[in-house]
Amino acid sequence: MTPDQKLSALLTTAARPEPQGFAFSADLAQRIARRRAIYNILAMVPVMLAAAALLWTLDGLLKRQQALIDLISALAPGLLNLALVLFLTLGGRMLSKALDRR
């Protein structure tokens, strides 16, 4: 067989597959879409597990943090007064030393 004969044999209508119907194409596209959706969901499972573990850990930490926040908010006025007294005392001492140097 010459190359021209091979080419003509490949291009004849008998060698071509029959065109598929629209129903077959739609069914095939639907199966492909389902498979892709399942693979996408399965690909998200490790991320969802990591996020769940992180949130579970943060829940325990935030509950402890809330107890600490409640304690600090109860002590806040006293701590603020203590900080103000320390600031004024140290500031006054530094000011008096600065004035003594002059």
C-alpha cells in the first residue's frame, strides 16, 4: 500500500466511527461531572479534618482564655490604679533627678 492509499483508507467514511447521539454525550458529560465532584469532595476531606482539629484545639484554649479575661476584668480597676501610682512615682523620681542635675 502506498502512502496515498493509506491516507485515503483512513479518510473514508467506512473507517470513521459513527457519530454518537446527544443522549450519549449528555450521559457521558454527566458521569464525568459526577466523578469530578466526588474527587473534589474527597480532596477537601484532609483540609476539613485539619480545620476541625484546629477549631477543637482553639475551643479549649479560648475557654481557658475566657476565664483569664474574666479574672483580669475583675482586677482591672486595681491594676490600673497600681500602674498609675507606679508611673507617677517613677516619673516623679526621674523628674526630681533631672532637676537636681541642673
